[in-house]
Amino acid sequence: MLRDQIKPGDLVFVYHSSADPTGIAGIAEVVRGGYPDSSAFDKKDSHYDPKSDPNSPSWYMVDIRAVEALPRFVTLEELRKVKGLEKMVLLQRGSRLSIQPVKPAEWEIIKSIK
């Protein structure tokens, strides 16, 4: 699974999915690889999932640290118009945000947006 492939030192885009508009704000580095998300087991937490079992967790998280902000916020709508990103997982119909792969060429295209 992709979540198991994420390792400390990997760089990731920070995507604001609850913003209006949604988009990429910056880059972060993974400092701790995937581990069970304890909020799924906490009945008082808004992320509680009664179906999640501590012995076989459904939800995982990684720890990240900020590396840099992009020169400007890059919106999802803008990403949809960028040549070379047509097949990016984020832009596919029905794609769910969480952890998604970004191909090296896609990474470079996004980093080059000014």
C-alpha cells in the first residue's frame, strides 16, 4: 500500500482540502512513517471511527514538518489546466484525497508554477 511506502525524508505537497478554493500551499518532509491514527479509536474525537479496530487499524497517519511555502497558493482549478498534469491522480474523477502518488514529472511541473 502507498501508506506503507511513505518513509522519513520523503517530500510531500501540502494540500488544503478544506479551503475555499482548495489547492497546494507548500512542501513538507515526512519525519515519521505511517502509524495507526489513534483519533480513530477515541470516542470523544471528531475522527472517531467505530469500525476501526486497534488490532487491525483502518486509519494511519504520518508526521511531517514544513519545508517551504510555494511562491503562491496553487488552486485545484488551476492544476486542472496545466499541461502535463492531465493524468495526475489528484485530478482524476472520483479521486479521494488522503495520500496520493505524485510522479516525478508532475512534481517538477507543480514546483515550476510561478
